[in-house]
Amino acid sequence: MTASFTAPAFSPLNIAILTVSDSRTEAQDTSGKFLKESAECAGHQVVAKAIVRDDVYQLRAVFSQWIADAAVHVILSTGGTGVTGRDSTPEAVLPLLDKQIEGFGELFRHLSLAEIGTSTVQSRAFGGLANGTFIFCLPGSTGACRTAWEQILLAQLDNRTRPCNFAQLLPRLLEH
């Protein structure tokens, strides 16, 4: 007798999207729009979307609000991960994290190498966890958001991905 396996049903996640920019408006926010449309096409719910200036304290305020909201499972941000003087997303967010997901940034830069060559070293993209919320901070280009979504996040935010995925970990994130 052989055992049968039934795949679990898809479980949508609640995602908040933040565009970090001093100059983009909603009409110009192609990266935030891409992430929103991609998340919704995958079956997730976008529960919040904002554009915030590249300012450490303004960023921390928005991230902290969403981290404290139990209804937000994932925060995706785009922008502010470069190395210029105005790029401050890592400085704003890293102190808020309970745990970093080092492999996310490493894998992102590895995948980006094939697309943009050694320019990938200028990206400080990263992932982490705060109060049971997954956080992924991506570069501001739509191409970089596409790489991260299509090659990492789409599968990792889908509870049906095997052998494992971030979505299936959600119930256990706040266990001590």
C-alpha cells in the first residue's frame, strides 16, 4: 500500500509594501507597484502601502508600526539599500530586527551577479524577523525587485513550497 500525499491549500499572507524615496510619487513608483501587483497575483493580500522619505527616523516609525501590527505578516521595502549618503534603510531597520536572515541578501546578490555583474556588491539588500514579521529590504530598481520576487520571495512566501518555506514558519516565530 502506498501513502498518498495531499498538498496543503495555499495560505495567503498579509503584506505591507514600503517604497523608500525622496523623489518618487505614487505615479512614479514602478518598484512598489511591481511588488504590489506581484504579491496580489500570487494570491497574497497587500494590507498597506506607503512611500516614505529616506530618513532613518521616518523609516523606523513606519516599520515599527507595521512590525507591531499582528495583521502584517511580511514587510517588503524597496529603495535605500545602496551605499550613497542618502541610503539609510539598513541603518533604520537592522536595529529593529530580532534576527537577520543572512542568506537572503547573499542569495539576492548571487542571483543579481548574472544580471548586473559586479555592480551587485553595491546592494545592501537584507532580510530579517521582528516580532514575528518577515522583513525583506530590496534595492529601488524594478529589476532588482523582480529578481528578488521571482527568484526568492514568490516561492518562500508560498506555504506549498517544499522542502520548506518562510510561510510555514509563521505560527512558530514567536515561540520561545
